[in-house]
Amino acid sequence: MKTKTIKQTVLFGASPKEVYDLIMESKKHKAFTGGVAKMSKKVKGKFETYDGYCYGYNIELKEGKKIVQAWGFKENNWPEKYFSNVTFVFDKAKNGTKLSFTHSGVPAENYKSLKTGWQDYYWAPMKNYLSSLKVSKKIGK
């Protein structure tokens, strides 16, 4: 099977720990995606996001710094029982966090949909969610 790698860099106006927690905490994950999320915080622990559309297990976890996971998808042409590798690296940036993202082992047929999917269903909703939290804090003061 021919595979490709997706690499993306995203800036967030929140701390590395806050961005890490959005991905790894079930309630926060659900809050920004709108879909049911079950996230284990243990190495070898399993996860599901978007009501089971995305699933996998944790390979490496360094709180606020790095997440490495095996990901599978209920997507057309996705091979059964096949996992790709996803790595999130969180670095402090001037006004928040620089997230360096790599998704390797993506079946070539799924590359385009997943490349835009990460932007549309993760990065944009995460930014919107973080912005809404800032607005809520300002209103609450």
C-alpha cells in the first residue's frame, strides 16, 4: 500500500498544557469537536473521537510536550485493522503554543481528505473553542 505523510504547524493562543489537555481530556475533546470522545491518558490506553470515527491507542505521552498515537479511521478505503502514526509536539511560542503535527502512514487514497480534515475538524474548532474561553473569562470579570 502506498502511504503519505501529512505535516502541519499550527499556532494556538493558549499554553502547551492547555492545548495538550484539549486533545487528551475526554470532556474537553468533546467540547471542541461536539462528538463523543473517550481518551485514555495511559500509554497503550485506547481512545475514540468523533463518536468512534477515529480510534486508536497511545504510544508515547509527555504531558504538555508530546503525544504519539496510533490512529485508525472509519473512512472509505481505510484498510481494516490498519493504524497510521500521529505525533503532536507542543512548544511554547510568543503568544501561546506552536503545535508541530505529523501524521505518517496515511494511505494515499485518504491523504487529501485527512489533510483537510485535520484543519477543518481539529485545528479550526480548537482555535474557536480557545477563543470562546477567552471571551467567557473577559465577560466573567
